[in-house]
Amino acid sequence: MRTVKVYQEAWPLHTPFVISRGTRSEAVVVVVEIEQDGIKGVGECTPYPRYGESEASVLAQITTVLSQLERGLTRAELQQALPPGAARNAIDSALWDLEACMKHTSVSALNAVELPEMVTTAQTVTIAAPEQMAASAALLWEKGARLLKVKLDDRLITERMVAIRAAVPEAILIVDANESWRSDGLAARCQLLADLNVAMLEQPLPAGTIALWRILSTRCRFVPMKAATRVAACLRLPDVTKW
């Protein structure tokens, strides 16, 4: 018989995280602990309001399968018990961690995955005035970051990007608009990003605006695009790959 604990944690952010959808000053997570035979597995998730989730809704979802978890619900059974989302992610992670701990190994070893010695990850430049974003990018570069993700909304795009590129001329830049752009000026914006040697454009348009995505695919061939999570609700993968 297992023991399951579910609780919420809030971690204050050193710097407010500002994107086109709003500002966050803390990271709120839901934690799942599953203990069996004195061994504990831990998983967590971040509920996203953008996808219809809240801390309360995720906690409620997890509660619906608590008794099954206590009786030994497996990862395979979990896939049918809960829909994809933060709640299932936290439980799935805890079950993986539990199995790895019980077998005195790692999750990567269980999956026969060899971990690289080093992983390059993007550091984020959040939305602010152009000079502030440039200063933030320069500071990240000085600290060793070579891949920067630049958050943008629908304002001051040229001013911000020109200032950032001037501050970090050798950095690899990704632009993430978090679905804040519309059709007006798409070609000019894409040309600007290409001129500034931007490596990728992520989530420029709102989910569900398939016609705009098709327009973008013809006007923005200079810069690779990333549609991210919500495109799955609109298109089949073969349709996406045609772009």
C-alpha cells in the first residue's frame, strides 16, 4: 500500500517574469509524493491558466485518482485515468522517480538514455523598455549565456531587437511573441528578424488562427518558426510539417 501526499509550493522569482500575457513574480507548483515500502518518489507540475488550469483544478484532478494511486496505479494505467496536463505530468514524474529509487538507479537509466555531459539551455530576456532588455541580455552574456530567448509583445519590436542585437552581437537569439502578433506587418517583422540573424521565431500568432499561420508561412521563410503547444489543437502533425 502506498502513501500519497499532494501539496502546493510557491517560489519567489529573483526578477519578475514579464511576457505578452502578463507578469509573474513567483513560480507556483503542485508537488506529488508517492511513498512505497519506505521509498519516496517526487514529481511536480506548474498549472498554466493559458491552458485552462489552476492550482485548485490540478489539485482536484489529482484527488480523483488518489485512491487508485494508493492501491498501485501504474504509469500505463495513469494514461487512461487522467487526460494530458499538469496533474498527470506530476503523478507520472513521481511514479518514474519512485521506480528509479526502488531499483537504485536513475530515470534516464530506466529508459536507456545516456545523459550528455552538458546541456545548452536558453536564458530569457523578459519584456521591458529597449534599453532595459539590452542591458539584461548583456548581463546574461557576461554570465556565460550564449542562447537567449527574447520575449516580445506587439510593441517596440524594432527598437527592442536592434538594441538587444547591438548589446550581444554574437549571441544566438530566439524570439518568442507568445501569440501576441497579428497579420499586420508580418513580412516586415520577419525581415527584421532575418536581418538581425535571429535563429528562430516562436509562437508569433494566436492559437486557432490557421489562416494567419498559413500567411505567416509564406511571408516568414527567412526565419525558422516554432508553433509550440497549442498548434496541436488546430492541425494534424502532417499539416504542420508541410509548412
